[in-house]
Amino acid sequence: MKVPYNDLLDQHTPILPQINTAIQSVLSSSQFIGNDGNPFVQKFESAFAAFARAQHCIGCSNGTEAIELVLRALDIGPGDEVIVPAQTWISTAEAVSHAGAQPVFADIDPKTYTLDPADLPKRLTSRTKAIIPVHLYGLPADMDPILAFAQQHSLKIIEDCAQAHGARYKDRPVGTMGEAGTFSFYPGKNLGAIGEAGGIVTQSDELKEILRCLRDHGRSANFNHSREGRNGRLDGIQAAVLGIKLKYLPLWTEQRQSLGAYYREKLGEIDTIFQSTPSDRTHVYHVFSSQFENRDALRAHLSENDIQTGVHYPIALPFLDAYSKFGYDQSDYPFAHAQMSKALSLPLFPNMTREQLDHVVECIARYPNK
Ligand SMILES: Cc1ncc(COP(=O)(O)O)c(C=O)c1O
């Protein structure tokens, strides 16, 4: 039995007529570019803000740009430091550098794999301006102590929600706890476009205005530009398709959660380590992350059995060549480092069948010396 890591074709096939109609309507109106007047972008922004239980959504060109736009809108740049988790996709740190500031890594909690609030004091300097917690793999970071630390030291919080559409922390939706939440709509994400796309949510009217301006070259009225901005707009076709897919997101999330619970039950029986989910957090299972001592051998065995897996992430950020200039070693980030050789992401996607999932679990169970 073949088990792909993800299956976008399968996800899109039943809704293809609606997607085609949405694309057609953008084509016939020629509303391709997402400046403020684009009706497709506006419609999606209202729908996504409602979904995320946020006051505003600002569509933009991708999830990396979303972070950079928020940093710029908050006037964070040269001379400033921003704390990001050591374990995440490079975008979280890359956006900080692109805004002109310096990313400073904090270690992760060894059980939840999200930013460890207890590591924050060690990373704080007089130049620290913000923290970007990442709701990694779909699990919210431990926000209360992070927010308390931020308040104590007058730091801004930008939530990186790229992997966590609809996740909740103590019943608070991700993206609404700090200054802003940033989302990626990369095709493989829980809500994915058919190309590049991203979005920002915020409760602040003022920040919304700045972000709208920044994403569109700093444009203001009458052909003037109040500042230099970016070409960071969401395009009409992506917005229209995202609007269709958003209607299915609650169902797809339920499917992911039910598969995640089933994995937990079955892997628990064979004594496997997987991302721990405290009961006050709602996981949306963008990734089902587990750990195995002999990860590479097990991965090869699963591949021989037609099971695709992923590794998120083979090299934690402090150890990437891009950041070798900081000269970190393993003892600086013991938990993020320990993940590198053990982390294995198992297949999980909305229409995955129980048979496929049983096949994965059986292949893992059969394999000796995991
Ligand atoms: C945690 C995280 N942050 C940011 C991003 C950036 O999103 P995009 O690929 O849309 O730029 C991603 C996407 O992979 C991500 O996983």
C-alpha cells in the first residue's frame, strides 16, 4: 500500500469545479493584483479574519513576507534583536535579518518542541525588541509565560502561525495573542493556495493601516507614497482559491485531529515518543512529529514499504551554514540539537485512510531497534 506524505491532488479533486469557477471569475474581471480595492482579496481577508477570530486580516505574498512586514510595521530593524525558536523553518529567522535586525535563537521545550519560555532570560539583551513564538507543527507555543516575559521587558510578540491555522491556546485563537499573527498559505499548509500566498491577522486598527500601506509599496492616496514599502501583495487568483478552500478547512482540521489522535493511540501502544500536547492546547496537526533513535534506518525501511516521511528539521537553525557566523555549538541549544538526528514526520493529510495509517504503524512496530 502506498502512503504519500501528503496528497494535494486528492484534496483538490472533489472541489475542482469550484476552484475552476473561482479562477475563471478572476480571469474575467482581470483583478489580478491585490491592491486595496481588489474584491477577491477583500472577500478572502474578511473571511479569514472571521475564521481566525481576529479584527483584521491583511493578505500578502507569502508567510515569510508576512513576518517581515510586521517587523517593519513595528519599526524593528538595524540594531535590534528578535528572539526566535532554534527549531523552526528558516523563514522565522530570515525575515528578522531581512528587516535589518538580528535573530537570536532560544532553545525548544524537549516535550512540545515549541519555544521554551524558561530559555528566554538567557537570550535577552538590551537590544531585544520582540519575540516570535512559532506554533510548530500545528501546536501552539506556551503563550502565557511568553506573553508575561514580553510584558515585563516591553517586548513585542509576533506569532508565527504558518503551521497552525485554527489552533487554540487556552481557547484563544493563535494570531490574536500578540501584536499580530502571520500565516503562510504555501500549498502544503493546512490552508494552502495554488502558489505562493500569506496573510497577517491583527487586532490593531493602526497596525492594519500600516501593513496595508507597506505591502503595497508604501502607497498612499493620490499617487503618493508615505514611505518605502514592499511588493508584498496577495494576488487575486490565490485569494479566490483560498476563499473556496477556507470553507473546507474546519472539516480538514477535524480529519487531521482524528488521524492525530489515532496515531497517538497506536504509537502509544508501541512506546514511541511524539510531540506532547498539553490539554489546554488544540493541535491542528500540520505535521505529526515523532522521535526515533535510529531515525534514518527506520525512514529507509518505511520508504521500502512505500511510505513517505519527512524530517522537520534535519538541521536546527543555529547550526545552519547561514548562521555559522554566530559560532554556536551543541551545548548552546541541547534540545534543538537532540531533535536533529531523531525527528521523523509521519504522513498525515485530511483524506488519509485508517488503513494507510495502520500500515504506517505496523511497519514501525515490525521494525527492530527503532
Ligand atoms: C514556521 C514557518 N514560518 C514561516 C514560513 C514561511 O512561509 P512561506 O513559505 O509562505 O514564505 C513557513 C513555511 O514553510 C513556516 O513553516
